[in-house]
Amino acid sequence: MLGDKITPECIFTGFEVKKSKFAEKVVFEFQRANFYNQRKELVATTDLWLIRAERRKAREKGKYSKYKLPHPWTEEELKQIEEEMLMEEKEIRGNTPRYWEDVKIGDEMKLTKGPFGMTDMIAFCVGADPVGIKAFLSALKVYRKHPAWCIRDPNTYALEPIYAVHYNKQVANAAGLPYPFDVGVQRQCFLIQMLTNWMGDDGWLKKNYAEYRRFFFHSDVLWFRGKVVEKYIDSDGEPCVGIETHAVNQRGEDTMPGYSVVVLPSKEYDYWPVEARLKGKIGI
């Protein structure tokens, strides 16, 4: 709610070492993030995986070396992509309720993002401050304490953080990737945007799950797609729809399959999920 103070809590829950086609061996790190308000109430929880890959092995294997990057788009293709993005703005539900009774199994939603560029990446970094990025003397002090956190860019001779794989080609190459790529949570935000555009202001995104299967490289385009596959009253007594989601690039790769649950307002039950949460009485 407006005026609430949210305190995050991050808990390390374990790790698992796995074989990888990308780098022979990767380490999956598991975390749980809890978010509490000023009344110590749990308002959200997230289970996430972080993947640590051997950079030298990734460079040697060159899994993505056959990708043609930047992608060679034609002017006609770019025009079509841009028109798609402009048209989808008209599908934002906003303050027009999407009622549970009106939704059918098979209903679809969509969102287009791309081509992904440097400014798109900078905008995310400005808004998210993902690693507390520092510059010059402040950065140098950090890197002297943690030398493995940076590399020297051979073009500029500047020290760059490992995080720069998301916007610096030299750093991405050092990590075994042919081109800079997105941050996973950035793509998750795009997915959430598609869902909230569809459900409108009166819906509630109750569950959002996705797996990052491929990279979203600079110059790529992603077509996000969702389809209603379930419609039910859940164990909390809320009118829900289950939505299968995908994020497919121009190479036909599903970079992020997932599944989400949206609670919608109901005319039959006179139920409004946002209002129910404000009143602390969830369920029909």
C-alpha cells in the first residue's frame, strides 16, 4: 500500500553442481527472498536460482559462437516489429475490469520487445541499481579488495565489473558469450508487463514462474505469448486463471517458458482481489 515500508530478507537455501553444455560445469545457487512491511507481515516471497559458470570452459566450448550477432534485420522486418509494439499498447486493459466469467480456456495475450539495445540495458540499470555500480576511485577500491570482480577492457583500458557482461562486448566475450545479454529479472519484468496489461488494474498477479533457458542478446527480439490453460477457484477461495507463458526469439528458441496465476474480479461472486487484500479478507 502507499506509504508502506518494505524490508527485504535474503536467505541462502543451498546449491547444486550440474553438467553444462555451455561451460561443462555450472553451480546452481538457490535463494529465497522474503519481503515484510512495517507491521512485520510477509507481503511477498520469491524463490530464485543463480547460475555460476566456469568462464574459461565457456570460452573454450563456444556454444553460441555460430550465432550471427548483431542479428541482420531488414528494414521491412524492423518496421513490422515496431508496428507490433505500437499496436499492443492499445491492448492495455487499465481500469476496464476483466471479469473471471468472461475469460475462456485458450484466450491469448502477447507482447513484443526489441530489438534489444544499449539504452534498454542502461534504463534497467538506472532503475534497479543491480550491484551498486561504482566508478573511478570508488570502483578501484572495491576491485582492489575483490580482484575477481572485474576485468580490464582491452579497448578502453578501464576496469569493468563482471556485471558488464550485460552491456560490454569485451566482458561478455571474456565470460564465453558472443555478445552482451539481458539480466534474467529484466526479462521477468517484461513477462509481468504482459500479464498486468492483460489482467488490468483490478486483477492480482498471484504467482509468476519462469525458467531462463537461453540468453536475450543485444539486437534480439522476443515475442512474449501467454495462453489461459486453467480456470478455477483456488484453495484460498479466489477466482483464478492459470496462464502458460513463453518468450520466443527470432531464432525460434523459447528463451523463457513459464506459468503464472492471475486472480480476476468476479461478477458472480462480487469479488475484487485488490479490495479483498486491502480489507484483509481474501477469498469468496
